[in-house]
Amino acid sequence: MGGPSARVVPILTQDYPTPAERPLNARLASEKAAEVFGLKLPDWRIGLQKSVRVLVAEMS
């Protein structure tokens, strides 16, 4: 892992070879959970930031 300074380069789905076909848009739709259960999922970037912090701390 490159730590917090790692550079992330976005690519298109079709540029990432995998044995299984993947949808072009694989984001999770959470509107139904919000509607039925009153749940609002936090923005994915918040969870990512927390996960990266934990990983960096474990590597130090």
C-alpha cells in the first residue's frame, strides 16, 4: 500500500480485464433502504477515509 500519498488513477470498467462481465455502473442504490427502513447510508468516502486511517495506523 502506498500510504495516504498513493496516487489513484481512475479507469473505465472496460479497461479492467476480469473473467466475469461487470456492469458499467456497479454503484449500490440505497434509496429503497431509506424509503422502507428509514436508513440513510453515509457517503462511501467517509467509510473509505476511516478504513485508510486504520490501515495506515496498523502499518506504522
